[in-house]
Amino acid sequence: MLALRVLQRSLLIHGALLSAAFALGGCSSQLADMTPADAQAHSKEPGTYLPVHDLPPERDQAIIPPEQRAKIEAELAAARDRQATAAKDAK
């Protein structure tokens, strides 16, 4: 009688685990199809290639104006020279 109860409990536990695995497995396929709102749309057809040659449009203006860029480059060169002098003096 005791062996029968152990067998029933074991079958019940295994059945519950199996049904939970199937339930979670069904959810994962739906979650895999979800994408963030700002994600780029992709083709659902197998065998298509990614659009590797699609580039963003060219900018109309420079990111940094040339005068400001020259000023930044001069400041960086001066800092580099100061560091080289400090490193030479430290030796």
C-alpha cells in the first residue's frame, strides 16, 4: 500500500513538472517574436541577407566647426607637450 502511494506521488510530481515545462515552452516562442518598439524591422523570410550596405545619409554640416576644431587640436597638442616635458623631468 505504501509503495502504491509513493508511486502515485511520484507520477503526480512528474506530471506536474512535465505540464509546467510544456506551458513555459509555449510562452518562450511568443516571447522570441517580440521586439522593442524602436527596433529595426527584419525580414521573416529565411535566407535573406542583412542590409549591410545601407548607410545613414550624409551630414549637411560638420559636427564641429573648423575654427573650434583647430582650437581643440591646439589645446590637445599643448597638453601633449606638457605631459612629455613632465615625463622627461620625472626620469
